[in-house]
Amino acid sequence: MGRTLPTDGSLRGYVGRTLDAERHLAENSPHGLTVPLAHGRGKLHYVSPSREQYEKYYSVMANPVLWFIQHYLWDLGTEPVIDDRIHQAWTDGYVQVNMQVAEKVIELAHASHESPLVLVQDYQLYLVPRIVREALPNAIIQHFIHVPWPTAQYWKVLPKHMRDPIVEGLLGCNVIGFQSSGDVRNFLLTCEENLGLQVDEHERAVVADGRVVYARHYPISVDVDATTRLASSRGVKRQEEDLATWRPPFLIARIDRTDPSKNIVRGFIAYEKLLRYHPELKGKVQFWAFLQPSRQDVTAYARYTRQIRQTAARINSEQGSDEWQPIRLEIAESERKAMAALKNFDVLLVNPVYDGLNLVAKEGSLVNQKDGVIVLSENAGAHEELRGNVLSVNPFDVEATAAAMYTGLTMSAEERHRLNEGARSVVRANDIARWISNQVQDLRDLTSVRMPA
């Protein structure tokens, strides 16, 4: 959600223009760009890798290589092929951009009179903490990883000279944050099995270079008040009015990016099976897939988007009629339209292959007005919190997914209400403020330093 992207195939040009604008800002802000914050103002500083470095860093190495590893997406019988292109992308792209970011952090820290607190985000910057640690041994460093952390064995898709620096980079931190307790366990096992490090599973800690590094999980969440305000806004209500003109008696919805990890095609196949097993639903149900275009400059993503379109078209041709279309597929971006769908679904399908968390499940739990039921992949990080208040499915099992959607459509009003209220209570109790405060509290407790209130 956010900035609207074109849907006419011109995404590459749009992204290029956006990057050009960012580069222009960077060139004209050598001492940082003043930006508004919630309380006061701050400075935004840029690093400026070359276009070739950025392409290797992001479009070759980070996506798809690291993203595919961390979401278990490679068909290991044939992919990936770690060839010279990937080796160069690692050395000349990923390593170089991480060094540039770290060097900027070090530069700013040296210009400050205070001991630095460095907060690093996600899989694009795994090498930064160690570089910063070597230059600033007294810094407090935390890295939060938004994506799943796979098993030690799956990391061996990468050659040792790539996978080991990733873990060693993270071990420059004081605290490493993950989305789920399973991610923490996988990280500790990776340290133990792949690097031979001493791990304390009870303390959830690793000993590295004579330092103790803690691993903790902080499932990210939504801003309850802001999300509720958006759901009640005029723009969303206008989208709901439009929805009411075509809404069938039963609405199955999904809100996702066109990313292979989201498992959209299997969701369509499960829905097709639902229609075959329960033909009485034909004409009474529609699957609304409102999808945001994602990384269409990466070949694997563009190919998956084509597969999504082809599968939906086939099902509509084989199962539909002149009066009724089984799947309503829209590939576009509109925060208001997405929110209207989340307010009005009877069943929300969230069936990622693997997901760090999946905020759609939480947003749907919070704003839905129809006692809608969420069918949720057991491999989504959000499942750890929402389990018991959703219908859990194995994302690869299309038969079970079809059955869960049918259950969600036909269960009693009382049971639907119980699940809906239970999920909503979880999200309200564990909102974005708690996600932040838990991290700050651990930095205080585990580093024995005074943190700002």
C-alpha cells in the first residue's frame, strides 16, 4: 500500500524515474535532508551506489537469491545456479552497498558526541552490523529481520563464502530481532551447525568474538488507531459503496503482492476445487484477488504475475458463465480499495508458502465488519499469535485449503463471531506500540545501557 504504481507494464520506467528523483535528492543534500518526524524533525542521509552496483545488489542478489532462500522458494533440483553472475553480484553489489551504508553510519557516529544506537532493518543489510562494530566497538546495535529465517541446511544453498558472512555480519549486533520464535530457533541452529559457535538455547544467545549476542522475537503489528481511522474514512466508504454494487452473497478475498512466496496460484486452484466439490455455490460466491504489482523488473516475479493471470483466466473460462465470473482479479494499488475488501470479506485467504509475519491477516482481523473468517497458512509468522482464532491450513495442501474456505463460508454465525472477536483482541493487545516497546525494553535489559524513554 502507499504510492500508486502503474499497471500498464510501465513499472520499470516508473521505478527508474523514482530512483532518479532519489539520486537528485541525494546529490543536493550532502549534509542530509531535514524530514518531519512524529515529534520534531530529523535528518535523512543517503548513500549513492552506482546504478550497476545497485542492480547487482538488489535485483540479482537480494531479490531473488536471498528472498528465495529465506522463503524456501527454490526448486533445488534445478535452481539456483550459482554462476559468475551471482558471484559478481555478491562481491560487486551486495558487499559494496552494505559497506557504503555502514561507512555512512560510522561517519555520522564519529560526528556525534553521543554513544551511537544503530538500528538496522532486514535482509538487504546483513553485513552492516559487523562493519559498524569493528569501527565502533561500544555502539549498541540491533538488527530486525522482517522475513523468515530458514533452517541451517537450507542456508547451504549459498556457498560458504556468502552464507557465513551473513551470519557473522548479524553477530556484530547486541540483539537480533525476528518475527517468530521459530525464526529464533532456526537462527541459533544456523550459528551452531554452520559456524560451530557456542549457543545457549535457554538464554537464546550466541557467543561470538568473546561477546554475547541475543536473539529475540518481536512479531510486528499494525497501528490500531491509524488503521481504524483509515477504515472509517470517506475514501474507504466510497470504495465500499462501489463494492456493494457487485458483491455476491459470499465474498472470498485476498490482498497480496504478486510475489511467488504469497502462493496465489495454489489459492486459485483450491478455490477451483471448492467450486467443483460444491457446485451449489456457483453464482453465489466470488473470489476477489486484489493484488499489488511487485518487483516486475525481476524475471521470476514477472513470470509469476503472468501465471496468476493465466490461472485466473482459465478458471473463469472453465467454471464461469455469461452472468457470473468466479474470480475477480485486479492487479493495481489502492490502499482504500484494499481496506474496503478487508472490511467486507466473508473469508480472507492468507496462504503464503512462508512469510515473516503477514500484516494483511492482522489488518483483516482488526477491521472486518462481517464476522469474516481468516484461512491462514501455518507457515505465516502471524500464525503463532492468531492460532486458535483462524482456520489453519498447510499452504501446499489445496484440498485442505478448499475445505477450510468452505468451512469459513458455512460455519455458524456464533462460531464466526467467536473467531473474529478472538483475532481482533489479539491484534489490539499486540499493536505496533508494543512491538517497539518490547524491543526498547530488551535493549535496556540486555545491554545494560540507558535508553531514551
